[in-house]
Amino acid sequence: MAPVSPTVARWELVLRLRELREQRGFDSATFARRVGFTPANWSHVEKGRRVLTVNTIGPVLELLDVSEEEHEELLALLQTSKERGWWAKNSALTGPELQRYYGMEYGADSIRSYDSLVIPGLLQTQDYARALISADVMIRPVQVEQLVAVRMRRQQRLRGPERADLTAVVGEATLLQQIGGPKVLRGQLEYLADLLEELDTIEMRVIPFDASAGAILGGASFHLLDFAGQTLPTFGWVESAVFGGAVDNPDQVRDLAFAYVRALDQSLSRTDSLALIRKYSRV
């Protein structure tokens, strides 16, 4: 079971309110006016960009005519959504989009990721993360150690009684790219191999160079987060050299899921992937 995340609670709240509105037959603009919002402001609510209050949610729940049980559930989600997760303390560093991702990641039950060029952030050593972050010309040197600390903080989701399941697919080139130099890469691969042997909730699968279809989506990375709650869909996130953001279109999330299955099908088994990581750690 994943820990409670205010970000996930807010997402669940707006998804359920939108679903209820649609079930009651209201279009967004009409509903907004009936509950005292402008259409633009209500649109921000349903997209998670504006947070409801105890006062403003009252007319919403009254018009939706929800049961007493659901009324209490939605109020509880509202209350949880107002709490501050650890990621909110780093708002000056990461910005709202990354904060949202970190909050979703914190509350995820399982994570599927694909990276063709780098080790996923949840599996990076401090030295490897530092080398990657330092190479970004958009990041000031004074921010590097702070961002490394944020990345290490995220990794706590992989340990403890509430740890998330993680399956990461990477291209074989990832195991050879000498980010930070040979010593840093060797340390990264040794750490990764040890982690895979220690935790059965973590799996890394390597797409070998001789895979017929090769890497997918060019150099992009993407992550698919799934949650314990039955009402929550898969959350998608895509990163490239110039972009990183949530994928809110359900059809696009579905396409990413298909791409992930395709990548997984091309990859080596868990055992063979671990053996390859061990082999390259000795080079």
C-alpha cells in the first residue's frame, strides 16, 4: 500500500467530480454557473489548477446530489489535498509540473519506466545523478546539490514497508554511456546490480543491441504510474531533451502503455539483464 499523497488525493477529487458532473448530464459551463464559478474558473478546478475550499465545494456536492457516504469521501479527499508533501518544500527548484509528478510518484503503487539513454532517476547513485544534473546548462551550479538531494529523497519510495514496485526498461547503450566517467558509471552499475539482488520489488530489463526493433520513441523517456485505488487511471509522464510533462489524454496514455509492452517484449529476461549489468560493471 502506497503512502497518502496530497497530489494524488487532489487528482482523485477532480476526476470524481468531473465524472459525477457528466453522469448528472451537466456540461461544464452550465455546471460552473449553477455552483457560482465562471466557466474558466471551473475548468481550472477540473484540471487541478485551482483548489476548492470547504465553502466552495458545498454547492458543488449539493448540485451533484451525492450520497452521504460519497459526500464524506469527497470531503476527506479535499482535506488530504490541502496537506503539503515533502516535494512542496522544493517549489523554487522544481516548479509546479515536476512537483506534481513527484507527488504522483510518491502515491503510486507501481511504476513502469522506459529510458533509452540514462539510468532512471529512482535508481541513480548520488555521483551519477550529480554528473547528469551538472551537465544541464540550464541549472545553476548552486542548485546541483539541492537537486541531487531531491532525487535521493524520491528513492525512499523503493524501500520500507510501503515501497512501490518498479519495473524499468533501458537500452543496452545506457550501460555503456560513461556519464561522469568510467568510475562513476562502474559505481552506478555495481549499485544497480546489488539493488536488483536485494529487492524483489525492483526489476530492470535491458533491450540488447541486437533487438530487431531497437529503441523506441527516439531518446525520449516515459513513466507510467498506477495506483491502488480502483477509481484512478494510469498516470503518464514523458520526458525528452527539451520537454517534460504529464500526459493527460487517456488515448496517449494507452499508446504509451502499448509502447512499454513493446519495449518489454524486446528486452532480456530479469536474469539475463542482471548478468549483463554485472558484466559491464567489471569493464
